[in-house]
Amino acid sequence: MKITPHAPISRREFLGIGTMACASALLPSQIFGGERPASAELPLEIVQISRATKPIILIWLQGGASHFDTFDPREPGTPEEIKGPFGSIATTQTGVHVSDRLPFMARKMHEVALYRNIYHTQSLHDGASSLCLTGSHLLRSGGNLLSPSPQKDSFQVHLSRFLTRRENIGYIGMDANTERSPIGALQANHEEAFFVSCDFRNGNIYPVSIGESFDEERHRQRTGLLNVINRNSISGEAIDRWNHVYPMASRFLTGDIRQAFDLNRVPDRTRNRYGQNPFGNAALIASRLVHSGAKLVVINDGSWDTHWELERVLNRLVPRLDRGLSALIDELKDECIIAVASEFGRTPLYAIPYPDSTDELGTHGREHWPFSNFMILAGPGVSTGVIGRVRNDGVITGNDGVINGQEIGRRILNAAGYDLRVRSN
């Protein structure tokens, strides 16, 4: 519902606004109006392909995580300008090594599928994110998946619609990125997709709008009064859309899912296991959300765009990913699909100082490299092991072939018991 300064506000609108005040920040403005963007591609829809579907947690490493410095390190003896600043350690998967900054995940590698053969040709963030999360060939320049008019919906939005039609919250997105705005992972500009946003910048452990100030008794009173007014009110497209959104927001504010955001209920031992940092908080809440019934949770983590100062940045990002991800796998490996992905990898060459810098050692990094990248899947039914191999020149080799980045979304959906197909009607 869009209300302009010149439009009169009805009693129903006024009460609805008051009732939803604490929920307004949870919903994108577009959920109350606006048209869906047109697409030249065939309409798609989610279909259930398994009798028992699983929840999904997607961890999106915004900016392009370096596979060479995380889950595909180079062997000892590799030239330093390729190997990079970190060493490697053996894992519980025979013959597989990971960065020495991933000791917790080294003990979990026998429980995951590690794809080292993700490939595409989009070298810019927007195009690569669009391709990986929508599968779309209709790529725009400029903007990102948060823009008002993406050319095709991400698989999260498709699944969110599928879920909300079954009276379930669509997807919950948490921004664990402490340096930049989200890009690529969180798209919620459609009225059919109920979206909850949780921002961990500035130290918040839950959205301000569902914090301690929420008064459940007052909410019940307002809901009862609104139901009385609804019996004798006008109808229309905007009102009908409001009636669709309001019950979902109400269930969120009063149900178990809201309580999942309250980390004051969590013992310190558990908080420490996940890590008391933006990503650890997001991962812990994601696990609590799944236990509370959420079916789709997206964690937007960053910033992994390491053109320079790669060593400093990854010394911060990789250990917190290591701790939080391994804790998630520990807790949810038998009930939830956990996916880790990024828009592209980084170049084999680790010798690119920032322009005009005089400190060469401290500013080295890697450029964008879409020609090889990685993805991790864990959870019930996932066939574990390592798929694909990358040479020192960044080229995928071996007998496993390549997986185009546009298939990332479908692979995650398939693992959870869904598929994305052309609509039949």
C-alpha cells in the first residue's frame, strides 16, 4: 500500500499503520505496491521434487572470495606470487587440504561436498551475482540485485513465493557485512516475497524493529480491533495486498521465529562456539530460525573483494567463517541444506599492489576471476567429496567437467528437494 501526502487515510489504513509500525522495517517498501519487472525469458516457478523438503541456509560471500586462499590452497613449493600469504592444512577428507586459517572446517570436510569447478565469464560483481543467483542471461550493467528492477528473480525470491503461498515466511536475510552495503544476495522487491532484514552492522544482534520494545499485548489489542473493522471495510487491490502481507508479519512478530533473534537466551558457550562477531551472530540466529520453522535464510557476508590488503582482510573474514560455518554444520547437518557460494573467485596471481602505494607487501591482492570458483553444500542427502580441480593458472581441469555459475541456485534447490522449472500454464 502506497500512501501519498494528498491521499486521505482511512480508519483501516490508520490502524494498520499503527499495528505494523514495529514491523515496517522488516518489509521492503515494494511489498505494499509496485509492479513486477518484465522479463523476456520464460516464466519460472518452484516445484517440489521430494516428499520431504529441507530448509536452506545460504551463505553468500559478497565480493568474490579467493578460492586460492580458502578452500583450494596451492601445494607447498608453489611460487609465492601464486600461493599467497597463507599455508595449507590436511583435512578429514583424504588428500584434501584447506587454508591454515580454516582449522575447524578442516575437521568437517568429510561431511560436505566441495565443488571446485564453478565457472562462468562474468567478471563484474553485478553481472556475476545476477548470473549466479538468478541464472539469467539478461544481465544489466550497473545496479545490483537490490535494485528496484532486476531483470529476473533470484532463486530465493522464487522459493520465497512458493513458501509464503503455503503460509510460511518466505526468506529471512541477515547482513553480516560490516563494511559495505549488501549486493547480490538479498532481493526482496516483490509483493509475493515476505522478507525480513537483519543488519548486524553497528553491533545489532536483531533488527531494531523487533527488539525489546515490542509489546505483544498491545499488538493483540490492535489486531482484534482491526479484525472488527475488516468486517465492514472497502476492498481493492491495495487492500487485498495488505491483507495478504499483514497476517505473515503478525505471525512473525508473535511467533517462535521472533524469539530466535534474541541472543540473550543463548548460553555463552554456544555464543563462543559460533563466534561473537557479525557472522557468528548471523550463523547462530540462522540455526535458531531453522529450529523455529524458517525454511530459507540468507546470510550476506563480506567484504571479500580483496584487490589489495588480502592478507589483512582474510585474516579477519576467514577465521570467523571457519568457526560459524563449522558450528552450523555441527548442529544442522541432519536437517538443513547449508550452502556457501560467491559470485566469482580471484586470480592466480597474488602480486597486485594498490595503485600509487609505497607499501607493496601490505597491499597485495587478487583480481576478479570468474573462470574458476568454489561452492560448498552440506546437509542430509548431499553426496560428500571434492568435485573438480584447479591448476595453478586458475584453469579447471580433471574429469569432473565444469558447473556453470548460473546453475548454483538450481543445485541448492535440488539438494533441498525443489526445482526451478518453466511454468506450465
